[in-house]
Amino acid sequence: MAKKSRRVAAASSTARAARSGAPQAAPQAPEVAQTPAQRRARRPSTPASGSSSSATPVRRASRRPEVIQQRKNERRVLYEKQRRQWLITRIAIGLIGLAVLGGLAFAGFRQYEEWQVTRDVDTFFGADDFVGQHIDTESILYEQIPPVGGVHKSAWQNCGFYPKFINNENGVHSLEHGAVWITYDPTLAQNQINILEGKTDQQFVLVSPYPGMDAPVVASVWGKQIKLDGATDGRLDSFIREYRKNPDNSPEPQGVCWRGISATTDTAPQQQAYVRADPNSPPIGGIPVSQATATAQAQGPATAVASPAATPAEAPASPPASPPAASPVSSPAVAPRATPAPASTPVR
């Protein structure tokens, strides 16, 4: 039926062409029926490039393991990156926590150390007392032994270790600059002295012998002092950490402890504290010898004359007058008691 329709269509087209005068095309040969095998044989072969849809699933199947492995690798890389970031975050948080805990622990230790030291420290006056008072013409007598501040000479003692005595007036000036003055009994064992000498590796530490102290080792700063049992007393290092170059305790914390003098002397320093005539009067820190001598003389001839080794003391009170002894002349004689005579016996 289809073939017949095609032949009719061809005849119609030929007739139209003849009527129009157009050249007629050569008549086409009738189509010969083909078997399915022939039609398949005439189909073009699939290009090697794989454009056929039948080759696509094979190619995808062959690439699937690679894609899966690539995605695994990408996930592994992402996991390792996130793991490293999380590890870094945890370490940072841990370090911050340790820093906070360390700061709190250090603050607590410093408070405990300050309490432990300050409870044994004697305070005589403050950082604003007796500042900048210089006297170079005579010696000064101090109210504390060793001195902790007051009038002093204009030259300060260089910090460091001294095997001999130093002048109090120069050592006090070093205290004004924030130094710690460690004094030790000259009879202290040599190994103890060596330990104290090692403390001078720190700046603003002054060590020298001092006789006549109440303790083997004494550490002093401006206005404060602590008595220690020896060079290995743990309070010594705490005292140094707490008060050395402390702006709250140093009248002149901007001062230095070098470019001064390093003079020593064979003369022993003052060993008896100066005693004020009026114990209730304000502290004086130090007093020139001439003024102390005048004060001593005003107290009376029984008062010791002031000197670096002997300080004025109040005149001893006169003992109360004893009652006069009874004189044998002026004392009335005591009459002896009369002995009664024996009664007479009547004669019968």
C-alpha cells in the first residue's frame, strides 16, 4: 500500500512538472525490499571515540572506582584538616587555661609570700619620711641597728659584697634608692657568708658585716627590717622579691646603686641604737652626733656622751633618800623592866 502511494505521488509530481515545462527528473528506480539483516549491515559503525550511547555505561563503570577513591581522598583530606584545626583549638584553649591557672596560682603564692614576710617585718616609718636629708660634715646616730633610713651622706654605697665594714651614712643612701642591705654577724660561718655573697648577683643588693646585731643576719630596706636565722632562711629571698626596688617602699626608685663609692673601714659601725629622750615623740630616723651630744649634756652629767658606739641615755633617777640612822645619843634609852622582889614570909 505504501509502495503504491509512493508511485502515485511520483506520477503526480511528474505530471505537474510536465505541465509547468520544467525538466523532468530521471525516474527513480523502485525500492527493493530489504531484509532486517541487510538493513543492519547498512548501518554506520560506531566511532572509536565512544560517541555511541551503548559505550557510555561501560566507560562510567570503568571510571567509578577512580571517582569513589578520589572522593574518599577528598573526604580524608577534609577530615585531617578539620582534625588539625580542632587539635590546634584544643591546644590553644588548654594553654589559655594553663596561663589563667598559672596566673591565679602565682597571684595566690605572691599574696601568701607577702603575708608570710610582712608578718615578720618591723616597720619604723614610711617611704615619704626623711627623704633627701644629707649631712656630710659629721657622723649620724640612728635609731635602728642596722639603720633603715634617715639622714645620710650625699654619696651612696655601690651595691655588691663587702668583706669589711661600710659607713652607715652611705649604706642608708643606697636604701633610699631601693636597695636591700643584708648585714651579717662577722662570726657567721664562711659557707653562710658565701651564700649571702651570691645574693649580690641581683642588682640593688648590698651585703656587708655588722657586729652587735640581735640576729645572725638582718635584711633592711627603707623604713623596714627583718631579722633572720641565717643565710638559708627562706624569708630572705621572699623579702628581696617583695621589697627590692619596690616603688611603694623606695623614696627614690629611679636612683641607681652604682657610680657611688665602694669605700670600706676598719672602724665598727654604731652598735647601740640612739634613744630619744621622749619615747612618745615622732621618730627622727637619724640625728647628727653634735645634736645628740647637746641633748645628752642637757639631760645631765650622768648621761653618756653621744658617739657612734655609745648613744645618749636618759639620766638614771636618783635613788630615794634613806631615813637617817638612829643616833645612840639622840635615841632615848629604854629603861630596864623592874624585877619584883619576892614576897616576905611572916615570922610566927
